[in-house]
Amino acid sequence: MKGLFISFEGIDGCGKSTQIDLLSKYFTEKKKPFVKTEEPGGTKGSNEIRKMLLKENNFQWSVETETLLFMAARNDHVEKIIRPAIEDNKIVICDRFMDSTIIYQGMRSPQAKNLSL
């Protein structure tokens, strides 16, 4: 078996957690080794960045600064959780990954204001 990375993307409340729980249950029943994780977060350092980004009444970050913080959290997450699990032939189930960053931070960029979606 080779390691595998699966990410679930979508807006809040769309059912990501439900699907992740169902898939986790399936892998448990099939005795497949897996790791369940989330973004931003997954490591002590990433969770600290998550707290800063998600803090209620947080001052407004520029889109560039916010994106860099998400990327720093992701780098720590990949180095410490995702890559080692995949190299250990585990399945990684991640609640959000890069697609969410592209959408959420990308749509806040000045260039996105000219898009009609």
C-alpha cells in the first residue's frame, strides 16, 4: 500500500466533517492506517497561527499577510504531519487544504474584484 492524501473542501456547514467521519469509520472498519487532520492547524505551531487568524474581532490582515500566514501554517503541517504519514504509507484525510486558501484569500485580492462569478 502507498500513502494517500485526501482533502475535503467546501464552505462551512456543507458536510465536510460528516463525510470525513464516514470515511474515517470506513478506514477503521477496513483496518486501513489513516491520519485525520485539518487546516489551518494540525500541529502546535499551525494551531497557534489558526488562533491568530480566526480570532474574533481580529484586526484586518492584508490579503497578502493572511495568505503568508496560511502558507506558514501549511508548511509546518506538511513537514510534521502530512509528509511523515504518507511516507509511512498512511492515508491522510484533511479537512481543507490549498484549494480553500486559493478561494478564500484569492477572492479577497484586488484582482478578484474585477471577476464576475
